[in-house]
Amino acid sequence: MLLAIDMQSETPIYTQIAQQIIEGIAKGELIPGEGLPSVRALAVDLGVNLHTVNKAYHLLKQDGYVQINRKQGVMIEPDALPIADEQFKKNLMERLRPLVAEAVARGMEVDQFEQLVGITFKDMLPNRT
């Protein structure tokens, strides 16, 4: 899986890294137990500071997506990825509110918004052939 970092984005680089790894998990490109590059290797590949990658990996660990082991390195959580529990749903609603507000302020209808969410959701599903 290749990560594409936008250095001009307002989104912090560590957030971009974490989001793209989560997207890789969602799409089935990264599977449970799979190793990720070391902090140093990924930092060199992306041309970013070691601390930036380290922060992304620790954020992913905190959210239950990866395990960090001194000997084995960083790997996608092999036992059980986090679930969409009530706390996740509550946090998701909080993060969606500004997007929904902006859509409403721009005159978007609910069916248009739902259609975009549906397209994006289906785009994240692993390819099943």
C-alpha cells in the first residue's frame, strides 16, 4: 500500500498517515497481522520527521488498529480490529456534524448527501470478485 501525503493540506501529516492506513484496512489492502514499515523507514519514504510517523502509529494503537512491539515492529491488530460500538458512533456523529452543517448551508438536500456517503462507503469496501 502506498501512502500519498499532501504537504499543502491543512490536515496534519500524522493524521493523513493514520487515515490512509485505516483506509487500507477498510479496503482489505492491509490485513490483520500484516507488518507496517518501521517508523524510520516510513519517515524516509515519505520525507517526513520520525516523530510524525511515530505520532500516527501511536494514534492508530490508541484506537485499536495496530500493535506496537519493540521486537516485531508495528503490525495491523492481529486479534480483533475495533468495533463500531456506541462510543465510536457518538464520536462519528460529532465529526459528521460540521460536514452536514456545511452541506445544509450550501443547499444540499439530504438525499444528495446520503448518496455521497453511500458512494464513499462502497468505495471503502474490499474488492470482492
